[in-house]
Amino acid sequence: MTHPELARIEATLKPFSFPKKFAVETCAECNLACSMCYHPTMKRTKGVMPLALWQRLADEIAAVAPRTECWFSFCGEPLLEPDRLFEILDYGREVGLQSLNVNTNGMLLTADVADRLIDSGANLVVIGIDGFSKEAYERARFGADRDVVYANVEHLLRRRAALGRGPEVQVQFIELDFNRHELPEYQEYWLERGAVVKVRRQLSWGGKFETSLCIPEDERIPCPWAITMMHVFWDGQVPRCPGDMEGEEGVGSAWDHSITELWADLGRYRELHLAHRFDELPERCHSCQDWMTGAAERLRPDDAPLA
């Protein structure tokens, strides 16, 4: 019998003619070397997405499915290139995209950047903060300073509250063996300051790490990432899935093909997933555990959300 949490997720999975979520790698560099992330060992060429490529993508999303969730971060830190990020957000807003979401580690979320984010048109900002104590946080986020990140996010929250507008702010806590005990204190701290607390299990990044939810293979469900989400690297290459971090099984370039065409090319993998023909999937899928990561839990403050 399938794990109840995964059964609920599987009930939402079906053929989609266009990705429900679209992850855009605005910058492939990162300022940290986090313990639960693949980036420190990534070998492919790193760079910054040209604005013209994003404009091409945004125009198609706006024409076909403007409610598609656009996530600006894949394997890199978008705030390393803040001007490009804000150009991308501006253009997305101009063409009518309705879900513009930024994922950051928060180290570069200075007061100036925070003010620009509030006025950027972003709908959601997710900051990865995987610990309450300095020891646990900096064990997860190599190269980061817990006190700097906490101060940055607190400024963003205070500024947003003072202005009465701006994106929803979520602080994301990835549960790890050494930080799990801090979650109650962490939740209380951030909820009091007006942030939404997002708690999730660790991704396996295509089988390179262990996730904390261990499900027998015979209870496997279709991978939600493969069914709902498409990714594009900074240079336009489209990997098969988020586990294909090096683009070794990519389906082409967004410079040369439309999102609709590339999504259709990926459809053969989605069909295998939905038919539970898991043995016929590529070798990478046989060790990947991302299908069992499960849904994130979100705890919201008691205050009414901003308009």
C-alpha cells in the first residue's frame, strides 16, 4: 500500500500539455557550498542567462499559460546577478506572468536588494535557512554566516510590513539529522516575525543524497518533478529532469525550440511514469529518490496576508 502522503500526491498527477512549474537558472554560479546541494560538484559550464532568452521564454509562457509557476533559481544563486534578476522580473510582470518566485540563500539579500524585491512584482521569495543555531545553520550552509542571513531576512520582513505590500516571504527548513531538533524554536521565531515557514525533506538530486522518507520500490509513484516541472539552464539547454544536473540527457535548447516542443519531447518519460513502467525509465531514475521526497509543509503566521 502506497504511503498516504505519496498517495495524495499521486492523485494530483496527470498528463499536462504545458509545464505547471518552470525553473529558470538565471545564474549558475553560487556563493555557498551547501552540504545538501549538488552544486559544489557540478562540472558543466557556468554563466548568466541572457535577457533575450528569458524574453523568448516569458513571451511563450504568457501566451500559453500565464499562471505557470516561474521559479528563478535552479542550481545557482540568483542574487549574484541582481540586476539581471530584476530585469527578468520586470519583463515577466510586463508580459503578464502571474507567478514569479525567487529562491535564494539570503546571504546577498542586502537592504537595497530587499527594497528592490518588494517593488519587483515577485509573488514569493523563498530563503533557505536550514537551522536556528549558528552551529547547525553553518554546518548545512558552508560559507554562509547565520547572523548575516537572519538580519537580512528580518529587514525584508520589517520593510514589507512597514510598507504594507510586497511578496510572500517563506523561510525554508530542509530537515537534516543534525538540525531536526531545532525546528520548534525555528518555527516560533519566524512565525512571530511574519514569515511563512516551509519545511521539507532533502532532495536526493538524482540519487546523489539520501532522503529521509524511505519507501519500498513496489510502492513507487510517478515522479512529481518529472510530471509537473520543466527546467532550463542559463544557456538555454533543457535537462531531462532536475536530477539531470549536468544536462547529460537533455532534450535540446530553448533557443532553438519552443517550451511546448521541448515539453512534448519530454512526454515519453512522463508517460512511462504515469503508466508505472518504472523499469523502462533511464538508469538514473533507478537510483533517484526524488519521487519519494513528498510535499513540503507550510506553517503560516496568524496575521492576515498582505494585499
